[in-house]
Amino acid sequence: MTDIQKELNKAEEMLKDTINEEMELLTLVRNLNTLKPVNEKTWHKITLTPLRTSKAVMSALTKSIFPDAEDIIVGCNAVQCHLYGFTIQIPTSVETCIYIDTSWYEKTEVKSFECWSCNQYIHLQIFLDNKNPSISAKVRYAVGNWYSKPMELITYLMRRKEIEEKCDRNKLEAKLTDVKEAYDKYCKTQAEKAQFNHEQTEKMANVLLPELRKFSNRFLNVRSGCSNSLDVNEILEKEGFTL
């Protein structure tokens, strides 16, 4: 057999394989019942046909796979829907997985008062802790601590009104109270975020993922733009759950 004949035979076999694959897809489309759920392998076979971007067909299939799915959107590369309060995407590309939007998970950290306030109120607290501040303490708080002892007295005598006003205990205590109330509010907000994170993660672990596993065992987080959302597994580990 000549080299030319070998190449012709090879081309013929490749065309036959292509025809067989197309006939398989044709049979799949002819027999497709959108009222019955399909598995992940069949889903991706369907995406090799013109039905890939069919809003009617892909929406119906998604509803068959996940009966509780809402707000189904058929896009160019994925079908998006809401399921149990989560946004998920089923790829219509070659990638076999389910994308889960995890942007709801905010990293929480309760900073100390000093760190939260960038150490702006340490000197104020120290000053107020002294119930009877000396002239030197007043000058150091109101003006600065770069003066010598004799100069502190001179500075106080020259700028007494200004210094006494800056050292007004009632005003300073009110200021510190406001700041601490703001810090308490910050701590409460962080605690609420942490609680939401845990409750949402628990729902994802115990409700969402068991449902998604009926279709796929691979879960990735949706990455869009500059999103720095955590991976599904990272979130589960942080909150004490397993994938």
C-alpha cells in the first residue's frame, strides 16, 4: 500500500468517526425529553449541539435536574440560576463542574480597639486616666512632649486658654465615649457577619452541595473581574465543614 493510499484511508476513517459522533448527537437530540433530568456527561454532549444556547431547552433541562432552581439564565458559556439562596452556574463549555458564587462570604476579623483606631486615642485614654493632670501632663497632651520642664511652664502660661480648652475633661470624655460606641458597633457588625458566614456555609454544606452532587462532584467559585472570593473548600474548612 502506497503512502498516498494510507493517507486516504486515514482520512476516510476520521470522517466515518465524525459521522458516527454526529449521528450519536442526532439520536440524542431526537430522543431528548426535557422533562427528565440528565447526568453531567449527557449535559455536555447536548452542549455540543445547537441546543447549547437554546433558552427554552437548557432552561427546561436545568429545571429537571434541579427542580427548585429559580431565575434561570442561559448564557454563552453557562446556565445560571438561583438555588436555595445561592447563585450557581452550570458550564455549557467543556469544563465539568458547577460554579458557586461565594462572594457573599466576607472575611471577618475583630481588631483590637488600638488597631481599629490606629492608636489615635491611646494618649487621650492615658490623659483621662489621670484624674488630676499636672501642668506638664496638660502641655504634653495639648501641645506635644518635646518641651523641657521649664519650657512647659512657660508654654502653659503663654497658651493657657488654648491648652485648658483642649484638656476639657467633659469634652474629652464625650469624645472617647463616642469613639468607643463606634468601636462597639464595629464589633457587633463583625460578629453579625461572622454569624451570617457560618449559617450560610452550613446551608451550603448541608443543603446545596448534597443537591449539586446529584449532578457533579466538582465545585469551583465564580471568579469575575477583580473578585477575590474564596474557594468553596476554603470556606468550608474555615467554618469547620468538609466538602
